Amino acid sequence: MRPKFYGVITPFITPFKEDLSLDLDSARWLARYQAEGGVHGIFPNSTTGEFVHLSKEEAVKLTGTVLEEVGGKVWIIPGISANSTEDSISLGRIFKNMGVSGTIITPPFFFKVSGERLKLHFSMVAERVDLPIIIYNIPSATGINIPISLYRELSEEYSNIVGAKVTYENFTYLRGLIQEVKSVREDFSILVGFDDMLLPNLMMGGDGGIMALANAAPKIHRNVYDFWREGSFEKALEWWKKLLELTKVYDISTSFPTAVKTLLSVMGSPVKPYVRPPLTPERDEVVQKVRKIAESLGLKI
């Protein structure tokens, strides 16, 4: 049975104007660019999209804009992560009424809950938000590494918990998650968050990824996925090597959002490199290095 969500999903950056208000015109352009680039889904109110810098109203406005622009063409799977379980539920219900495809949620990231308290957080959301839910493991940001055993328990107890996003560069963990959870839920989606783990995840039996650089280069990610699915491993490997080259922008940037926005900007897109404090745009020397990487891969709008 094929999972609910698979392939290439973009954690959508949030475009800002110079005054740091939402740039919804650029958001509309980027949503179309994503759909035309072949992504299967878009994840607004994401980590890469600076969700912690957005108000609830802005998250809803951004998601509504993307939904209006490409909702009939790709999945729209907004984030509902919050430190309060009730806040996650409230936002999830709003998104449900808007007609989104599903939602994505991390653990709370201020109080470091674990064990039964962590399970309670996800259980309450699953019971009160009538949407397919992807549980997002990003221990570098939350300080919590979701146990594989908890993923298995939740997948068995809640049919609307349909997948995992794993932003954790540990192949032993990823392999264990695939083996353990898919043994009881074959249709459970295993999606990686790091671009360079896309092909390894597919090789181990995973289903795709939710990867930041797909904002700028969705066709590279889609080629890796499509050639692997077709059984053309050498071509998948060829495109994966291009993807590895592109990930160098992370090494020279100060954050995921600034890396992606800088890349989109030097490619000639309408998206400007503005980010909200405490993040700041990259220095010119970084911008020039990102430009060279983009040019070496022929990336331009």
C-alpha cells in the first residue's frame, strides 16, 4: 500500500518585504514555481519558513495564499508546531477548515517533555485534529529525539498519524525507524529533512523527503526521486551528486532560511533575502559564494 505522502515536499520559505511584512506576491510566485518544478507537496509554516517568527494570523494568511494558488495541484501540509498542545490543536482545526491535505508537528521545544508526556502531546492532537499528521523529529531544534518505539506506538493507535519527517543525520536511527514502523504500518511515510539523505532514504525503503533546497531546485530533487523509482540507479546517483554539490550552500550560510533565500535571490527570483531577527541576511562574501554554486549547476530563473 502506497503511503499517504511521498516524493518531494518543500518546506516553504516565508518571503518578506524590506519592512519584514509578508510578501504574498512572492509567495504566490514561489508556490507556482514549486508546482511547475514537480514537487508533490508544500509545507508552509515550516522550520525553513521561520514559523517561530510568524504570528498565528500570518501562518494562516501564508497557508491560505499557497492553498489558493496551487491547492489543486500539490498537497498543502502546513505546520502546527507550538509549545502549547492547545495552540497546535487550535491551528490544526483552522487549517482543517481551510481544506489542507494534512499537517506537520514537532515536539514542544521549550519544556523538554518525554515519555508519556510526549506521547500525550501527539495523542491529543491526533484525537482533536481530523487531518493526516506527520510527526517531525528535529532534535537539533527541539532538544528531543523522538524514540522509534513511540513512532511505532502512535502509528498503531492513530490511523491519522501517517508519517515521520526525520531531520536527524543518523542512518542507524533512520534504518531502525523504517524497519520498525513499516513492519506494522506499511503505508506509514518515512520522509527525510536533509537533502543529502534523500537517495539513502529511498534505498533503505523510505518514501522521499521534505527538504529545504527544493525551494530553489525542485527539479533536481524530483529527478533523484523519479530515476530511483524507475530503477535507473545510475541516473539517480548522477542527480544526487548534483544535490550534494548544492548542499554546500548550507556549509557557508548561517541558517537554513538565509541559505535558501540567498540562493533564490541570486538565481533571479522575486524572493528577496530578508529574514526576521535575530536572523540577518548573509554577508556579501557569502552571497558571492552561493552565486558561484548556483552558476556551477546552471540554476537560474
